[in-house]
Amino acid sequence: ALLKARNALHAGRTIVGHWHGSGCPLLAETVTATSDYDVLVVDCQHGIIDAPAAMAVMASVRNASPFVRLRDTSAAHIHHALDAGAMGLIAPLINTADDARAFVCEAMYPPLGSRSFGPVRASLLGLGGPGGYFASANESVLCWAMIETAAALHNVEQIAAVPGVHGVFIGPNDLSLSLGVPPSSNPQDPAVLQSIAKIRAAAHSASKKAGIFCGDGAFARRMADEGFDFVIAGTDTGLLQMGAARELEAVRAG
Ligand code: 3PY
Ligand code: MG
């Protein structure tokens, strides 16, 4: 399950993620035990989640690869997320190739980077053969650079080309804001859609993967059809909100 996302991407399949912002391990376990998502993303930027909660959520994930959307790209936070068991990192607001290099550097053990050693929980996961976690971490952990500003859009070719960046990942809300339109997880604005297509093409020209946050399954399907390799379909709080409203409506409408 740990390498589910990585193996599927290597096989050329589009992976589907669930986005988790509540910090509640039971919700993460419920979703991943009952659905076949490839990834559960623990959102440490906008989710209400501190380091112990992020670890507890990752420990509750079943049959999916746990990823962390980082709060920022500080070395301490990156090391912590990985030591707690993240198999993928999604770094917000990567605007330049230098930002991307700094991010990837902290996610890799020497000689590729400057990740510090201490995989307190990650070493318990049973990853890798001889040499265990340490020997396999650099090639198992997937680094995604978020493209979500006009500056990042301008620099996307250079960002995608940075060695160690496995893929770029679009934040449609911030990208919309940065382009002067209201935030949306299901953007309809032609300029935003054009930018999304440009970012995907840039990733693929650099032989990298392309991912995008999507507000719902329908937009995720559309993005997968356009060639995206990683799409998000649903958030814990969003699904709860929709399900609660639907059931209440079923009662009241009756
Ligand atoms: C964005 O849309 O800006 C994101 O970061 C995804 O939630
Ligand atoms: Mg964002």
C-alpha cells in the first residue's frame, strides 16, 4: 500500500487522491478502508493538523499511499513529515527553480540532498529490502512542486526540469486568485483553463508527471481525460458537508 501511488504512476496509470484536512484518523481510515484511492493527502497547509496529528492520520491510512501537502518548505517540517511516514510531498507555492531545488534537497538523503537522518516512524514501515528504509527512501518518496501563482506559471518549464521533482501539482484556487479571478476548485475561466493546459504540457515535455487538485469527481475525470497523471477527487470535510446536506434534503423534500 505504501508504494501504491508510485507503482501505479510507473505503470502509466492516473492516480486518484483523497484530500484530508480534519486531522481525524478515523475519517482517514474510513475513507481508505472502504474505497480504493491510490493516495491520501494530509493537508498540513490549510488543514487543521499539527505534527502528531499528521502522524496519527498517516498511521491510520489503509491501502493507499500517505502523502503530505506541506505547510512550507522549511527543512524541519519536510524532515518531520518524512520521518512520520510520508511517501510523497506536495510543496505549496513553488515559484522558481531555486524554490524547487531547495524543496527537493531537504527531501533526499545525501548524496542527493541534505535530509537529516532519523526516520522514527518511517523506518517501521517495512519499506525496502536490504538497507531498509534508508536505502529506498530517495527513490520511493515522490516530490511534487505546486504551481499556483502567475510567477510559477511563468517559470514552469524550469521548475519541472529540476532533478528530483517527480511532478508538478496545480492548486487551481491560488492559481485563479493570482490570475485575478475568484478562487475555484472547478475552474471555468478560460485563462485559468489555458494555464492548466500549459502547465500539464510543460510537465510532460520535461518527462515529469502532472497533478491537479480537483473539487469533485467530475472535474477530476475531465482532468484525467486531458492527460493528468494525478487528480484529487474529494476532501473529508467536503464529502461530509455534501453527504449531510443530501440526506437532510432527502428528508425535508419528502
Ligand atoms: C489550491 O487550489 O490553491 C490548492 O492549494 C489546493 O487546495
Ligand atoms: Mg493553494
